[in-house]
Amino acid sequence: MNVVLWILQGLLAVAFAGAGVMKLTQPVDKLAKQMSWVPRFSVSTVRFVGAVELLGGIGLILPWATGIAKVLTPLAAVGLAVTMVLAAVHHVQHKEAKQVPINVVLFALAAVVAIGRFAGL
């Protein structure tokens, strides 16, 4: 099970850290062409979401890999799962149902990591 959790953590970390870096570094006009939700939020909110995703991605790997404050890994997974719930709700409210399956898959993977790593503490 440990190997499966590490694979899931790696996949999630790449996905969230990559998305986070993109939201932190790209001009909002460019992001708006790729993500329909961006124009509905302020620049600072988009950057905040990017920071949350980047830190969550780091939190999925670093604490468990170093053995320092290992509880932060499942907490990062829970935080990212909550982020996906909020994203799915937002997409449903704005009639963007095509986006919701991505949120559901990322939520499920983060939930598996959270449960698996909390059990390993």
C-alpha cells in the first residue's frame, strides 16, 4: 500500500504544484483563456489559489519523505480535497459541469492519500 500511496502522492504533487506555479506566474489574461473561472475572481484570489495548490503539492511529498512533521502530508491531502470540493461547487454554480469530473478525480485521489497516510501515523 505504501508504494501505491507514494505513486498517488507523486501524481497529485505534480498536478497541484504545476497548476499552482502556473497560477502564480502567468498573467491573469493568459490564465483566463485557459480557465473559465479566472475572470470571476480578483488577481489576488487567483494567486492565493495558486499558492494553496503549490504548498499543498509540496506538503504531499516533503514531510513524509523527510520524516519531519509527517502529519502535514495527510493534512495537505485533506486541504487539497477540500479545495476540489469548493472548485466543483463553483463549477456547478456556473454551469460548467464539464470541469467537475476532474475535481472529483483529484478529490478521490487526495482522499485516498489522506486516509492512507493518517492510518500510517
